[in-house]
Amino acid sequence: MTSTLVLASKSETRRMVLERAGVPFETVDSGVDEEALKTSMLRRGAGPRAVAEALAQEKAMAVSRMRPGLVIGADQTLELDGALYDKAPDIPAARARLRALRGKPHRLHAAVVVARDGRVQWRDLQSATLVMRNFSDVFLDAYLAQEGEAALGSVGCYRLEGLGAQLFEKVEGDYFAILGLPLWGLLEVLRTEQLLSA
């Protein structure tokens, strides 16, 4: 188990998921212009699932062309009523986002791609459906006051592993996909590659 594993992501949550699962890795920023790729794909009519997979692949490939060993690229998109949503830039935008999601189901699409030497070795895409409860504006204001800037760290303006759990009435799908890194298949790949004990 001496080969190098690289996570091509700046996401603190993805880093945390791998660390807590006992996976040894290093982190490298992919340098991918995510907004340009996303805009181009949306203009061509791509949906949120396809955008998540393309971004994950581009991140993995960009780092894999520069670094030896296995490279993990991952991305997540939020879909509401068929439209793709980006991260909110500030607290007023987060408030508007949560009001839009309130009382409705939305979907999170999480893609993970493993590449080596500039070629894709494996990929997975998992989707989850989350239904927000019809919370009050008083609750919303209290939630944002407590979460602060942390609410801006995810596209849905919530951390399901924290206070954000109180926003929901129902969640269906893989927990790690909700966190932005589908893990079960990835761990099996790492065991096959002898990066983890079998």
C-alpha cells in the first residue's frame, strides 16, 4: 500500500469524508474553471446530473495528467424543478435559496471519477432526494444566524451532518452522496488497487 492517492478537490467536506474513512491521500487543486465548463454544458442543454459527472471527470483528468498514481475527482450539483443551482454568494442569497427549497423536494447529484495517467479508470454517480419541511421565517433567520458563513459552503446552504438536519422532513439516498463524495464503490476501488487493506 505505497502508491499515491490524490484528491483533486478543495472541498473540506470531501477531505473530511476520506480522512474519517481512514483513507491516506493528498490534496491538489485541479485548477479547472468550473464556471466556464458548467456554463458551456448548460448552453448545450446538459442537465444537472451530466454537469456533475463532467466536472468530476475534468478535475480528475486535469490532476492525473500532472501527477502519478490514482486521482479522485468529485463534484455535486443541486437540481430543483429541473434547474441547476450554484452556491449562494452571501447570506441574503442563502435566505432566498432556502425559501425556494422550503416545502419542496430537490435532488443532489454527486459524481466521483478515478483517473490514472490521464485516463478514466472508474466512475460513479449517485443521486439523493431531499424534502425540506415547511419551516417558518423565524426558524430560517435563527438557522442562518447560527450557521453564518458556513451556510455558504454547500450549494443547498445546509450541512446535513449539522444544524441543517433540522431543515428536513425526509431524505432518500446515499448519505455520502449527500456529502458530495459517493464512498462505497470508491472504497472498493481503493482496496482493489491495494491502497487500502482488503
